Amino acid sequence: MVLEYKMTNFICNLPWMHLSTFPHGSCTICCVADHSGQQNGHSWNLNPDGSKQILTVKNSTIPEIINCDNFRSIRLDMINGKVPPACNGCHKVEQSGGTSRRIRESRILLDVNNITDVNGYITPDLRHVELRLGNYCNLKCRTCNADSSTSWISDYHKLKDIINLASGYDAITNNPMYGFDWVDSEEWYNELLENCPNLEQLHISGGEPFLVPKHFYCLQKMVDNNKTNISVHYHTNLNYDFDKIRPALDLLSKFKQVNISFSIDDVDERNTYIRNSSNWDLTIKNLKLFLENYNFVYKITQTINIYNFMYADELTSFINNNAIGIEISFNHVHSPDYLMANVLPKHIRQEKINSLKGNISKKNFDDLYGRYYNTDDNGLMEYFKYFTSELDKLRNEDFKLHFSKLIEL
């Protein structure tokens, strides 16, 4: 039986064609979904006693994950004209005048009426796959955590009892259904490809994906089977020996389109402070080596947070002044909430946004305006200061040396 659905302004394609993994093997309907509270974006089934059974790539098949209770419920909510609680983030962005991921991914809507049964089940046909390949990473960015970076683990253990870190690392490592080793499983990559007969986009991040060599088995198998008519997207931190990743880049060159997003959050010493263990000179050197050697599509992803909000235009100025000629796209910290840009008082954000008009792209200006111009501050300024002070002590760093625009706030 096929479900008849109501017309709604909140249908999103992703619940029908998308799978996104977390580094530890759990999955989500979408990487920007709400992952807190009772009705979240995680893959879970509801047990008879009302508790939730989390489905991960280590304890479930991909079809079981795609048709888990929660994903089916999200699809049915959308079909029935409701905004699923997991999708409130996109809804709030749209209500504030911003462009949400739902809008970007759903400009041409799927015919969900013909591919969804009355209980929300679908036949797996993943068109858009997002893989976060474990937590192996050589950086420990302040806005990151041990769940996504092995370099954060030592600091995590030293801070976890005094700071409310946005990390479930202990829970992950103490639960056998989670783990970071799935990224080395050829069997799992084979299953993934079986459920992607019409794959269009493959997004790969980490950790640092170019330091996780096993996943290139998946790409090699796609090449061997002439499944290269897709777009492959990478996020990379640029901090490695470029010559060692050349074989991987040569393999990627066989695909229809390759998009490389360079993760850079600020300029020089401020970038090094935010993205701890990174080297600014190496970052720019490797960026230029990419441009000179591979005909990929490039952009810079700048993750907006409380540290760099007041300097949001300076990376744009650096790129323009050095004739690098790459688009900058904004990402945004959602967790931990004490590092979000809306920790800053509203009037401070409004003054900064007013000053940015004409100094950053219209797309990025509109993004900041829609997200931050009319939203109240979240009341976490003191906790931001506490976190920063404690991490400074641990890492022997000094916030005040780099962020003069924030010192008096």
C-alpha cells in the first residue's frame, strides 16, 4: 500500500535518499539534525518498554538503519505536514530568514508518494552518503572533541570532570555497539555499495580522511566497477605530507567531479589557536599544491564560532589579497553551545554584521544575518570564559594574545 500524503512546505529529500555516519558508527537522518532530547535524528528503534535501541553500523545492516523506527517516523511526519522535532534546526533557520540545509538539498523534490509505504518504509536507494571516517585526526580544534579527534583524547580525560564537554567518548568506548574500527572493514564498504545503486554524491570527512587509508578500498572498487559518474566531496585540514597522499588524489581524479573543502577558520595565529596543532604555513603551502596539481573543485569551509565571529571577514581578505581565488563557505558550531556565535550579545553581533556588508560574499552575509542578527544571546558567556580559561591552562595558551576584540565582552 502506498501512502497518500498532504502537501507541505517542509518536505526534505534527505530522509528518503541519505545516510550519514558518525565517527563512532551510529547514524543520523542528517548531520544538522537535532541529536539531543527524546525525538532526535539518530537511528533507533523503540523497545516495548519505551526505551530506545540505537542502531549502528556495527550492530545493524544498512537497510535496518534506513528503516528504523525513528527514520520512518520522521518521513511520516513530513508527509503529514509536520516539522519533525529532529528538524527544528532547519525550521528555525528558515523562520529567521536563512537558507537551511533542507532548502539546499530539496530544490527538486522527490516523489515521496511513490516510494513510501503506509508505515514509512522505503527500499534503500541511497543517492547521498556522508561518511565521517572515525576519529583519527592530527589536530585538536577547540570546537571539536575526542569523539572526532584522537588528538583530543588526552585533554578530554583531564577536563571531563570539570567541564561540560560536548563529548560522549567514555560512553562510546564502554559500549560494544559503538566503535571507531568500522572504517577499516571492507565488508561494510561492500554493503554500502550494494545499497547505493544510484549514488550521486559521496561526502567524506573524519577525523582527517586522508589519514584513514582503508576507505580508499571503497573508491577503488567503484573505479573497478565503472561507478565513477558521481561527485566525491572531501573535507580536509591540509596538515600532512602532501606527497604521501598523492596516490589517493590520483585515484580521486578518475571520478566525474571531486570537491575538496579546506577547513580553515581564521588567519595565522588565530587559526592555530582555534585549530590546535595546525601549522599555518603548511596549511597554505598544501592548499596551493592542491590548486597547482589537481583539477578539482575547491572551497574553504570556515566554521563560525564565538572565537572567530568578530574576525569573520579577515580570512576573506587574506584569500583575496593573496589572489588564491577560492570561495569561502560558512559552517556553524552547534555544539558545544557555549562556543556558538550567539554566545555574543545581540547588539555586538548586529554591529559586526552591519560592518560585513560588502566585505564578504552576499551568500555569507545573508547566512550570518539570517542566523545571528535577530536571535537573542544564549546566556553562556561566563561558561565560554570558563572553558577557554581551563583549556588555556592545559595547553599553555593565552586567549588574550589573539582575540583583542573579545577581551572586554
